Amino acid sequence: MSADDWETHAGWWQRHFTDGVDPEYEEQILPLAETHLAGARQVLDVGCGEGQLSRRVARRGAAVMGVDPTAGQLVTAAARGGGVRYTRGAAEALPFSTASFDGAVICLTLEHLDPFEPAVHEVARVLAPGGVFCLFLNHPLLQAPGSGWIDDHILEEQYWRVGPYLPDDVAMEEVSPGIRLPFMHRPLSRYINVMADRGLLVEHMDEPPPPPGFVAKAPEYAEAATIPRLLLLRARKHE
């Protein structure tokens, strides 16, 4: 998906996933970000989109900077206010000085970047020693390509099938009629090792179940509600 495509579909994202519409953000992602970035005073939101996560973190008093390559997202972000500053930029070339933040977050963005390593390197560069980094991912294992709920009427078994986990995979998924997005699957070790190489050491991990609001809107997922869709890694920057 090109940068022009992201511009084209900015409005679709805003309508369907922001401003209180999406239960996974409202009931799960935003509260987790607020909790795990508590205490950080200068926070960078990489791939901020229209700024809903940035605004949530700023509510606790942090000075938040949002950066995104999509002008259509940043225009809406600025209009929605919330005391956040925004700038246009790419994750792999952040326009900030070294060690200028004590908190950083990337939420459901690395799955769309190939390669993803430069973005992690840049976060490590702009994060001060002792700073916290929160990374939200579609669960790399349980949401691997080909994974899903199986209701086997022949064997009379129900289970969650895990698709090929170890190989990297790139897929264009039609997330809405006429809207296709690239999703890059990688095993979790890829992310952990790149972070560790840059001094970002994981100190906490969350694998929350799908929130009630999501299950209510997607009742076909109710039987698989013990399978997480989301993974949160919280890392600390070491020297």
C-alpha cells in the first residue's frame, strides 16, 4: 500500500476506528496505553493517525508529540485537539533529537511496515535511558496467517487453529469492501531481538482477551473469546 493509498483511506479509518466507534480501542488499547505510559512526561506516538491514543495519554498530563506520514490523518488530529502537538514524518526517520523522550508508543503500525527494523532503531535513538516503549501488535502467534476458530462437526471438536507461524508472510487483506491493506506477519522473536539489540528490553507483556464490546459486535468470535487478538510489549531503554 503506497503513501497515496493511506491518504485515500484516512477517512475510512477515522470513521470506523476512532472517536469512540471501535470497542477494541475504547475498551482495551487506549486504557492499556494510558496505564503503561503513566509516569512518562515527554511521550512520542509513532504512527499516531488522527491522534486518539495521543489524546488519551495527554489526559494524564504528559506532553505528547504525534508523528505520522499521512497529512489527512494529521489534519483531523489537529482539529480534534486534546493538547497534543503533531508533525508529519516517517517512522524510519523520526525528526527528533536523540534521547528527547522518556516514553514512546507504536500501536498496530509495524505490521504495515517492511522493513520494520528502522522504525525500532529510531524509537531506541529518540528514547532516553530509562524511558519506556510500548509496542502494540496483532498477536504474532495466535493471529498468524491461516489461524482461526475450527468447529469440526465430524470429530466433534472445537479449537483455535494456528497457521504457519515461523515464516515471514505478506498478505493484502480486504478489510472492508474496496479497501485492501498490507499485513506483514513475523514471529515474535523478530521483534524482541531487534528491540534487544537496541537496548529496549521487555519488562512486561499483556495478552488481553477480546473486550466485551468487540465480542458483542462480532458474535461469531464469542466461542473463541479465550484467544487474544492483541499483544502488548512494554520495554525499558537501557544504556
